[in-house]
Amino acid sequence: MSETLIRIGTTYIPVSNVEQSCEWYVSKLGAKCNYQDSDKAILNFANQSFFLVRSMNNQSSNFIDCYGKEHFSITFEVDGLSALETIHKIFRDKGINVGEVENRGHAGRNFVFYDLDGNKFDVWSELSPTFKEKYKGEE
């Protein structure tokens, strides 16, 4: 038995309307809804479980960094620049609020997108080597 944290099992995202948000995540991001009631929805996508939790008004998972800029709390990974550019186009075509593809001075490229409640997420073109080694070969 290993005495270390192994993975993140669930991420909680504040939303104002569970039903509308669940439909958005399913239709826009391809999530699978496993459970839904008036207070929460349980989604599976991106190899993780996400709970959409009904929250007070004007809540989001975003925070302000030390430079006064709004920051995301989650970065999704895709496998390469071509995949990033493709998903960026797909998101734009689906009407998702997306930022431009950026060069942030490190490996790969990124862009941000927002859900219905303004939760800000990041997408990075570099798939984690550990994930790639462990899981990518199983496809």
C-alpha cells in the first residue's frame, strides 16, 4: 500500500442553476451526467468526476492572483498543438466563451474558456508524460 496521494477523484464547481449547467457541460464539453437533482449534478469527463454544486449567487472557482488578474483553478490537457487548435475551434463553433491561443513562455500553448457561471478553465497542449505513458497506450 502506498502512503501518498494518488489522484484527484472529484472536482467541485459552483453553479447557479444545476439543470442548465449540467446540460451545458454535456452538450458543450461531452460530459456524461451520472446523477442530477436540484442541488448537484455528478458528471464524468476528462478522466475525472465533477460535481456541479448549486451555490450562492456570483460564486465561481476563479481567484485573483498576486498581480490582480483573474485566475483559473483547473487546466485540462490535450495531446499536442494540433489537438489544442482543433478543440479551440470546436469550442468557438459551439458558442463557448473562449480566449485566444496563447504562448505563455513555457512548453506548449494554452487557451482559456468559461462556463455559464463564469468559471474559468485552462486548456494546455501538453499531455502529462506520466498520463501519456500510463493511459494513452491503452486506447
